[in-house]
Amino acid sequence: MSDANIIIDKEELKPKRLPKWMKAQMPKGKTYSQVFNLINEHKLNTICTSGNCPNKGECWNAGTASFMILGEKCTRNCRFCSVINQIPDAVDWNEPLRLANTIKTLKLKHAVITSVTRDDLEDGGADFWAKTIRAIKELNPDITIEALIPDFNGDENLVQKVINAKPEVISHNLETVKRLTAKIRSTARYSRSLKVLKYIANSGIVAKSGIMVGLGEKPQEVIETLDDLKNNGVKVVTIGQYLQPNAHLQQVEEYITPEQFKIYEQAGKDRNFSFIESSPLVRSSYHAERHAKA
């Protein structure tokens, strides 16, 4: 067939219009401004800003923030993520202390720490993770920490280094259902992520995971994912609407209704998760300070 015979439906190329339930309030407030200014001053990265999280105003004003360590360039190229896929910069070993001091200045009650994936490093950044958690706890003895980690290619010895640093919660996101994993996640494997989560759960630390919906999954696949998480010891689950970060990444297939999110929430409660956060604007760090009590 020649190019002249190919008909492109321009409507299909247009991004889907946001439904009313996806509208978030603009972030504001004194605490929000203080967090914003200090993050810029200390040259720190947050997933709140890099991921354009709709809840950062609420979280920052509540004394919770999500920081991203090990730079802002990722060795993987997932179809849902706007983090830059490039050769990462050299590791900044001064970052853990800088981050710990910022958290102390902000008097944060809870911090979520995540990172880009560093497949370029022999240990995937595990030693850096451990140093960061210990530095934060040394300067902020009353804080609780969630470590949102990559899969470390399934190496349990590397996961153990993070466990040994004793964050209150260790999270690793499945991101999507099993059928869509190869399409959406670069290099990651659904079964490998479950293995990592089971290892975390068996250590006695709270294991947490999250998925996005609206990527073309079926409701039954979400329920099956909840079963897989429960069967591997996960205690906390987040479910939120996927939003396309830019035109080059995976398109939104569907905006899931608040009513359907309620069905997923009830399914989580039926499975006795300690916490399940399920609504359109939920992100993996939403209400994270509560999850440390799981």
C-alpha cells in the first residue's frame, strides 16, 4: 500500500481531554514555598517536580516530600516516565549529607527517597542508597523514611543493603499489570519485581507497591495484580491514573472513573492490605507518612 492510500485520523493523534475529576488545585502555602526554595537552593531533585505530581502542594504543606537521588538521568527508557534516558553523571557522594541537612532545615516528619535506575554502576547504587538513608536518620532521628527503589536487576544482596539501612518502608512499583509490563517498562520484569517485593516483605520491613491505570489494562487484570501483590507479602498499595508526561511517551488509553477506583479500593480492603490508596490523582508517595505505620 502506498503512503497516499494511508488515511490518518487526526482525532486519534490528539491527546484525550482531561475529565473534570482530574483537575488538581495549584500548589500554594508558606510551607510549600519554603520546600520549593530550599530544594532549588541545595540543588536537589524531587520526583514531585520531575514527575509533575498533582499532590505536591498537599504533601509539602503536610511536611512530606519525595526526593530523587543519584542524579536525574536514567539508564532505562520506560514508556511512562519523563526522566531523561541518558548516560548518568558521576555519583555525587556529597548528596546524602546535603539532603539530610535540607530535611533537617525543613523539619520534615516523613521523607520518600527514590532514584533513577543506575544499571551503569556495579552495585546499581545500593551503597549510595544505604549511605543516604543513614545520613538522613543520623541528622533527623525522629523521621520516618520510605525508600522507593529500582529492582537492582533482582540481586537480593543489593536489596539487602537497603534493608540493612532500616527505612520504615521499602517500596518498589510494579507500575502496570503483567500483560503490559514489556510494553511499558524498560528492562523490568513483572516476576522479578514480585520477587524483589517478596524479599523485602520477608525481611520484616513494610513492603509497598503501586500501579498506574488507564494504560489499556482490563479491570480483572488489576484485580489479579492485587492478588499477586498480596501473595508476595505487600502491605501497602497505591493505584492512580496514568497521565502522559509528554507527546513522545505512551498515550493515555482511558481515564478511569472515580467509581472504578472505588471498586479497586474495595478489592484491596477485601484482601486486607494495611493501606490501599486508590483514586485518580493518587501517586506512589501519596499519604506516604501513614504507610510507615503499616
